[in-house]
Amino acid sequence: MPKVLDTNFKRKWKKAQFAITMSKEYKKCWEYFRKDKDKESACCQICSKTLQCKASSTSGLHRHLEYIHGMKRKKKSELNNDEPMPSPSKRQTTILHYVKGLDLEETVSKLAALDGISVNTITKSEFIRESFTSKGMQLPRSPSSVMTLILNYYDKVKQLYIQKLNVFKCDNKKLSISIDEWTSCKNRSYMNVHVYCSETAMNLGVIRIHGNCPAEKALSLLQKRLENFQLKLESDVVAITSDGAAAMEKFGKLSPTIQQFCYSHALHLAVTKVFYVKKLKGEASVTCSSDGEFNTDSEYEQDGSSDSELVGVARAVQYDLRDDLSLAISSVRRIVKIFKYSPVKNSLLQQEIIRSEKRELEVILDCRTRWNTLERMIERFLKIVNPIKTVLRELKLDRLWKEEYYEILIGMLNCLQPVRLAVEALSNREANILTSEGIFKFLFSNLEKQNSSMSQMLLKEIKFELVKRRNRELVSLTKYLSNVSCLCEMEKDEFFALSSKNEIARLAKSLMERLFKATFTAEEVPREQIKDALPESSDSKSESDLKCELSKAISISTSKPSPLHADKIFASLRKEMSLYEATHSLTPNLKMLLDALITIRPTSTEKERNFSTSGIFVTKQTSRLSDRAINALCFLKYHFKNDK
């Protein structure tokens, strides 16, 4: 029997080899012929003779090549019988068996969302179409069909996010969100919703706002978007971070969650009050240069990349630098423009810089609506001030610089530099309520050490703005759960003073009642009930007694803890807090509460990053994108960049 099987396998193997050879000969034949339009005849490319080839038959074509041009094809007897045959009992696998095939929807979504290629370009590009064809994928020829692929992939990723969020909810993990409004170049308003979990962050896309957006409407839009991801604002969200606008203040009062206002906006307002003054209507700008040659608006050229989105000051048409600072800054801007817009003068400057610094350093021109760029410009200018003065003397332009400006620039740099570093630290994705307290201590100590009128004025304004946004009870509870001895420490600065223990306990009770009421348990199952559930040691028992004990044990093990009354929750929390203070070890309930509080972000910077992403898709060239397409592209952009 094995010999018969072996003989059959050899016969099948030879037939397969013959079929492969014939297929190769068939393809080789069409290298010398070209089909006519009727597809029933072919023209020989060697002698231009037309032959019949009905039903794509190549017999006549092969005979023509053999008898006219002397090209013989292989016959069945001429096959290479020495080619090794595979074992009939094993199937050979190649590396392609383990390679995952490309997905058309995912690939198109990456091109549009991650690489920023427009849908029309994807559809019309022959190179992209040929690349898809070479991978065995058929790209649609209509832009609407390509966008349908992107929207379908968005729905798939959305379901994955819903599954992740459901897993978080099953593990009793809570989340915080940040919201803000953005206006596109098409003059349409959108709201962005960003979710922060203990382990990751998620961008839930943008929501179109039609007409005005008061606090009630904003709350309704937010709840609807959260419901799309199977989230509830009251039971799943710890806090909402937003800017300090009046509408957001009312939004915080209507929302059942904690309202956290952005600290970066507070620092921005403090800098604006100290360094800028509000101009009267129709008043000319002091900082504008009267020199027509260099009166050209310029954008800030940043020296190095920064992962934070720094908040800018109000537009120059509304605010201007103080009079005692404007002359020095105007002189610096004019000198920078001289070297920035003249290659000859810049080459002279770079020669002097190379002699002193051993490398080239370009001058930086600030953007009038970004105070952090002002700090960058001053820092670079002071670093190369000696080469600048040397070149100005050679060009006979030393009248533009006065030595009294040096002290003014040093004072401004010493004030703005720690503020910029604080904003960058607050804008970090890992920042939370605890890290923000350390950042404030760093900022306050640096401004106090300078002991100048400008620094003291800035410190006073920063504290004034932060006090209005800092939730003392929330900070106190978070610090207490992370370090039990913090209540015993005496803070020198009243700004960092913590709330009393009773206030901390009341806030903890309200959070536990809102977020963990269904899962909060004051105590475990009494041991007496467990004892009753265990079988007694006796020699013999009736079947009915055993069934009663079995049902009792099952009911105890499967019973869910009933929600506790608010007074019982408060009393239980006080006991757990006393136990925490004695043992310095968090109970499970307090650990859940701390994990929830850590998700709160001190700034709304992540939304600004999302708005920058939205600006990539909504341009003057791609302003016809629908609201659903913009939402899907922004959502997928964050997904591809952060979910590895």
C-alpha cells in the first residue's frame, strides 16, 4: 500500500511540474506577439505577421515561432526529472506564511492621518495606486470611497478604545478629562475632549459647535461624546481641566465633577500684567520701528524643539510692553533685523561669533504675541552681545545700542526664564497635581532670590492668579494620600498651607460616594458567616443538610456588598485614615482614591497640541472636509502616534 501511494504522488508531482512549465511557455510566447484590438488575432513582433489566436489559444503562435524563427519549446519528455520532490508527508512553509497581510483601511488611514496626505492626493497619485496594487490591494478611484475606508477604520479603533475603557472601569479605575474650544480657518468652532487614565491618555476627537456655546450646551455636548464611548460623567470622571473663562467657571458649577483650571493660563496672565500694558484705542505702538527698511513682521524661529505648547500673550494691537522696557526691546529687535535680513552683515557677525564661541549662533527675532519667544530672543542676544557690539562699531551703527539696556535685559531674562521653565514642566504629559506643587516652589524660590522690583511684582501677580485657580482641598487630599506626614509639616509660605483634616475627610467622602459608592466596602464578610458556611465535622449528615450548607456557602461567596449610607462611608473613611496614619500604608479604598486623583492634569496643554493637529488637516486647500472626517482624522492621528 505505501508503494501505491508513493507512485501516485510521483505521477501528480510530474503533472504539476509539466503544468508549471507550460504556464511559463505560455507567458514566454506573448513576449513575441501583441494582441490586436479584436483580441482574436495577434501580430508577431519579429516578422509583423498576423496569426489567429481565438480563445487565447497559443498553439499556432508556438508553431510559428518554431518553424519560422527556430524557437523550440520544451516537450513533456524534455522536463527536468532531476528536480527533487518534496516529502509527501510534510508541507513546506515559507516566511510569507508568518507575515501579516496589510490592511487596506489601516494603510489608507495612516497615509491620511499620520502622514497628512490629502484624500484627493491619495486617490489621484499613480505611484500610491501602483504601490497598493503591488501589495495585492485595490485602491478605490473615488475620494468619497477612500474617505469611507478611513471612517470605517475609525469605527474599528473606536470600538477598541471602548473595550479599553470598559476594562479600566471593571478595575475600578477612574479618569479625568480636559476640554477647550477651537476655531478652524473655515471659521467653524469645535470642542476637543481629551481623556487621562492612570496608565494612558486618549483623544476622543473633536465636536462641532453650531452657534453660541454657553455652559449648558458645552456640558450637553461633553456628555453626549462620553456616552458614545460608554462613559458617564458623574461616576467615571474625577475632574475636568479647562481654561479660566467665565463660561468655563459656570460649566464647573453645573458639572458634577471637580473643576480644575489651567495653571499655564494663570502664569500667562501674570506675565501680561507685569510686562505689558493695555493700549488706548488708536494709540500708536511704542515698540514698532520707524525704520521702513526693517519694519517687516517676522515669525519666531525657535532654536531647538520643545514638547510643550507655551501660552502666548494677547495680540499686539491690544497690549504693548511697558514704557521702561519698550525702548530696550525695540533696540534689540532693530539690531536683530539688521543681521537677520542682510546676508553680508550676518556673515560679518558670524565670523566674530566663531572667534568667541567656536561655533555659529544665529540671532533670534521674537514673535510679538508670544512672551516666551521674547525670553528666547533676549537670551540669545545677551549670549552674543560682545560680537554684536564689535560688528556694530565696524558698520558705524553703534548708536543703536546703549549700555543701560543691558541691565534691563538681564532683569527681564531672570524673571521670564524660570516662568518659561515652569510652563514647560506643567505642560509635560506626566505632570499632575503633586508635581505642580514642586514646580511652584521652584518658581517662587527663584523669583524671591532675585530681590528686584520686577521679580517681586511678578511673584505677587503669579500668586494672585494661582490662588484663584488652585483647589486647596483637592491639593491637600492628594498630598495627604501620597505622604501622610504632610499635615505635620509647617509651610513657610501661606500659599502652600494645607486644609484641615476634617475638610480633607469631607472631600474624600464626597468623591468616594460619587465615584466608588457601588464598590466601597467598610468591612469584609464577618468570620461568623464564613464559619456557618463551612461544614461541621460530623460522621454523617443528611443530604438535605448538605444542600442547605451548599446553598448558604454559594450565597455568601457570590453576594455583592450593598452600598453604604453616606454617614457610614464618612465614619469608615475616618477609621481608614486613622489606620493609614498609624501604619503609613494605604487601605484599598484610599489607594483607589489616590489613583483617581493622580489622573487630574494641572494644565490644558494637551488640547492645544490636538488643535495644532487639527490645523494640519483643516487648511485653505482642504477646507471642504466634513466635520465627521475632521473628527476621524484627529482621532486617528493621536491613535497612530501614541498607541504603539
